[in-house]
Amino acid sequence: DVRERDEWDAGHLQIATWCPLSMLEKGVLPPSVRLDNNLYTYCRHGRRAARAARLLEDLGADDVDYLSDGYEELLDEGFTRSRLTW
């Protein structure tokens, strides 16, 4: 989830790790993000997710893609909302 803190706090996918685009732009990753894993980014509409995917590749991610559908679309598809933080 590459959205900002207020968006994350309002709800996010239960399987997500919070890593806002503003952190990625500084080269900062949460400890749980491993660049050798398959990574998927998402945001509200897809633009930030696409940018975050490129940044992760620049940081050395082996396999990264972004979800072009926004967060609300994912909820409509049955993903579970969570208010827990990492």
C-alpha cells in the first residue's frame, strides 16, 4: 500500500504492508519488504502504484508489478479491509 498514512489509517488490505510513495522516493523500505519477493503495489487510483513499482525496480526488486485498479475497486472484488498497522 503506497498511499499516505491518513489513507492507510482509514483502511487498507489485510495482506498489505504500508510503504508510502513518499518513503520510497527517499529510498526507505519497511523492514518486512524484501526485494527478492514478488511485490505488488496499490494506491487509490493506480498512478502512485505505477510510480512506486518503478522505484522498487530502481532499488533492485526482482519482480514487481502494480495493481492498476484502485483500493476501492479491490474492496469491491472481495478483498478484506483492515485497520491494523504493521
